[in-house]
Amino acid sequence: MGLFGFAGSLLAQPDLQGPTLPPQRVDGILAVVGDKIILRSEYETEKMQLSRGRELPDSSMAYCALLDQLIIDRLLLNQAEIDSIPLTDDRVEAEIDNRIREYQRMAGSLTELERYLGKTIPEFKDEIRPKMRNNLLAQEMRSTITDPVRISPQEVKQYYESIPEDSLPIINTEVEVAQLILEPPVSEVARNYAKEQLEDLRARILRGESFERLAKAYSMDPGSKNNGGLLPEFGRGEMVGAFERMAFKLKEDSLSPVFESDYGFHIMKLIKRKGDRIIAAHILIRPEYTSNDFIRASALADSLFAELSAGRMEWCTAVKGFTSETYGDKAYCGFLSDEVTGLQKTSFDELPTDIKQMVEKMDAGQYSAPKLTVTPDGRSVYRILYVKSFIAPHEANLIQDYSRIQMEAENQKKQEALDAWVDKFKARTYIRVNDPGFDCPSMQEWNHP
């Protein structure tokens, strides 16, 4: 991986952006690593996911690298089992649920996801559980090898100086930008009305009406309403506190009283409990804002903007004191971070469109006037942006890009540690690739008794 590059996951994920041709299933064992096997059909599926139906610029090298990665993953898994690396069932289930939530978001609903998959969510979970466990075990083994790796400032400097001058990348425009999200306060009248609505729905359910039908008609949770309020399976620490506490109080097939969380008022139906895992459905009603709520919120937002602009209030003080508990990151003063590097400097081109349109009109050190905007889950909020700095396009250097270079240098050192581990353990592990048709430079290195 080159400087500031990013290697995507080789784990296959469903392509929910549109239909794809089913993979060509070819019987037979492609490779054996210790007591683990790689099926030819698995390799073909991974190839399809890698290419997404398009021709890769250098497909032969990409497919060889894919096979190498599959073999290394099996080598890690084989050794993880030999070393008895611990992995709990809860960790596996939590990761499966996280994946399903992401797929559900992409598909629009659990119903659409099941239609795409051609099977129920429980059937899909049963299908992917063994592979997920193997993937996580391999990851844990990889972590035991690479996590202890540390890098010194001198090594960062040496790494940077080792890059040929004509190979130093140009870093596109970057920006440090933060947001303060201010939700209108909800009036007691609105809260009581929302609660009364749910009390009425609960009474109708107790009289025999369908929970699922009422959820589809009235719930304000866009992620679950189309599936009758059904949520992905969850465990402790995965939901907001009030929701989790209620879930673990209920008995199977029971209905909760009306209760409140950060998202509004709920009634919950516990469908099934599996140890520390919960399958439940809910109906959410959020209190509706009144015009007076927006007037008060607008006045507060204008006041904060005036205090910030006049230098009478620090940005972090404003964020930590007034930003919504549901949105924004108080711990980091509301700053957006780069999804790849995790750094506070964000590529301008990668900013969300609505934020980019505001930021491009601002100067460093400037605050945006409060603007009413809508969050992904449909809430109306006021937003103030703060641009701390703009970094013009430039050649990568140790002064402006130390954190990025440090990350790349550490990644290289971790890769070297992993390569050394692979060289050591492949010499003591039975590895055999059964397909002689591979014209890959590494095949002779892998194939040995």
C-alpha cells in the first residue's frame, strides 16, 4: 500500500446498490492451509466482490493478491485456534448485528434486505456466523502480532526521507471544521401529547390489534417501521440506556409500558431473549415541535453565534454546553474527522455536500450563521459551523502532515511485523494450492509440504 493509500476489506459484502450476477459456484478445494481449506467457489465470490463486475486495470496481480490474502487469513486462523485465542459468542453476534444494521440502512428496511438476500434475517445470520467467527479470530491473531508495534519520531523521519522526492503525493485541500447542533427544546404540551398517543396505541394492542400494523402506520423510526417495528438483534451496550434497561426487564412476548429515551417515547414488544441477546420491536413517537419551540431555539442559536463571533465565548465551551446529546461529538468539540485516517483534518472534497456548500463560502476562524437543517433521522435542528483552518494543496511534508506520515510509517512497520510472522509460520505449516493454473509469483513460496 502506497503513501496515504487505503486497502479495502476483502470480506465480501452484499452489493445493495443494484442487482449483480450470482457468483459462479465451482466445486473443489482450491487450497489447504494447516487443517483449513479455501474453496474455489469462495475465491470466485471474492473475485466478483473485488471487481464488482468491472475490469480491473491489472486484474492478474489483483487476483493473485486476493489469493495471497485468503491464504494468510487461513494461516492466521489456523494459528489462532492452535494458540486458543479467546473469542466470545457475544462478540460474534454483535459484529453480525452491526453488519445487518449497515445492510438494512443500505437496503432501506429489513423487509427489503430479506427480499434482496432471498432469505430471512435469522437464516442469513446462521449462514454467515461460521465465516464471521473465522474472520474475527483471524483479526484477533493479526492484532496480537501488530498491536505491540510502536514507532518513534526518528523512525517517522526516516520513513519520510526514504520516499523519493518525485513520489511525494500532493495532499488536496484539507479543512478542520466542527459543528454545533442545537435541538429546539420540547414543550411539556408536546411531550404529553406524544405520550398520550402511545398510551392509546398500547391500549389498542392490548385489545387485540396488530403491533406490526400499528408500527407501520404510526412509528417515527424510519429504520424499523416498514418491518413492523422489528429491530436487529442487540445486546448490552448497543442501545441507549433507557431502551436497553426496558428490554432486559421484559419477559418474552410481553409489552412494555410507555417509556422515554433520548429519541422520544416508545412501547416495546419483547419477541425473544437468547442469553444476553434480545430480539424486540418498538413503536417510536417523537414529540412534535411547536412554533414557539423553534422561536426559542432560534433565539438561543443567534445568541451563541453573536457570543462566538465577538470572541466572548470559546468554541469548545459552546459545543460542550449546548450541542445536542444525540448529535455531534462533544469530546472532540464537534470536529468532523476523516473516515479513513480518523484525523481532525478532513479532505474538503469528502465533506458532506450540505456542509461543503457552507464551508466553501467561509474563511478560517469564521463561524456560520445558524441554519435550520434536517438530520438523517428527520429531526429539525439548528447548526453552526466553525472552520478552524484551511490547508491549501501541497506536497506532503513533516510539518503539515506529521500525523498522516506517522500513521503510514506505523502501518508499514506493522506490515513488516506481519510479513515476518507469515514467513515464520508458513515454513512450519502445511500449505498446498491445488490449482496449477495460477500464474502468481508467490505460488512457489506457498506450495510446500
